[in-house]
Amino acid sequence: MRRFSLLAWCCIALLGFFLLGCDDTAEPTTLAAPEPIVAEDTCHVCGMTIVQFPGPKGEAFLKGNAQALKFCSTLELFTFLQQPENQTQLSHAYVHDMGQTPWASPSDDAFIRAVDAWYVVGHDQRGAMGHTLAPFAEQAEAQAFIDEHGGEMIRYADIDLPLLGKLGRGELNAETP
């Protein structure tokens, strides 16, 4: 009887370890890499051709989908990501590091994880949809951008629909009194 209860406890412990590994909220161990933005790519939100416009772009990967959803601006990317039906489906997202690439034509080599970036809002530069968020890998580069173009520095967790609405309406811009 004693051997049976020890065996039962071992089985229960082993089952517990297996169940811990079944947590589907955990981030995947391997994230899909950013995809190049090519001439034919159109914005997932507005349908505009992405490469025709200046400013930082974005890509989002939804859970269970290895293909990137591409966006003509960071404003479009975050407007999509902030929709309740999309928040729970996001695996990860990328944005251009504007400290490493020109504003007029961001390079595919300059993508960084969106959650890691420092963002500048309310600056005087325009993207595909007008006012947009300028992402930077380094806080010092974001501050240098503010010194030249105005604006305010925020983090990923600060981005919400009210902020995006103000940005889209031009209420956060350097030239707005």
C-alpha cells in the first residue's frame, strides 16, 4: 500500500509538471523575424502602398500565424493593436528604429521589437497617415530626436486608444499651441 501511494504521488507531481508546460499564454520560444517590406505590400488597415510614404512602419504577428501583417505607419499599427479583439491575439510586433534609418525611407534592417522601443509623440515629422509615433531602440536617440523635432517620450505601455486619437487629430503636435 505504501508503494502505491508513493507511486500515486509521483504520478500526480509528474502530471503537474506537464500541465505547467501547457500554458498557452506564454510567449513562443522562437519569434517570427520581421519580413522585408516590398513594393507590392499594402497596409493591413488602410490598404495604402507602404513603400510610397515616409516615416516608421510596423509589422504585427498574430498567434498561430507566421505571416506578418504590415502597416504603413506606427499610428496604423498601434490603432490595430489597441482594438480589443486584436490585443489578445498579438504574438509580437516590430517597428523601425528611427535612430538607425532615414525618415524618408526606413530600412528593413532597422526593425526592433515594439515592446522594447522608446517612442516620441507630438513631434514635427510626418508619416504615411500624418502624425505618427517615432520609435527608437535607445532612449538617448529618442531624446536627441525630441531636441530637434519636439515632442514627448513615452513607452509601449503608455500607448492606448485615447493617446492615438489625440495623435491622429493632431492634438499632440509640436506646432500646435
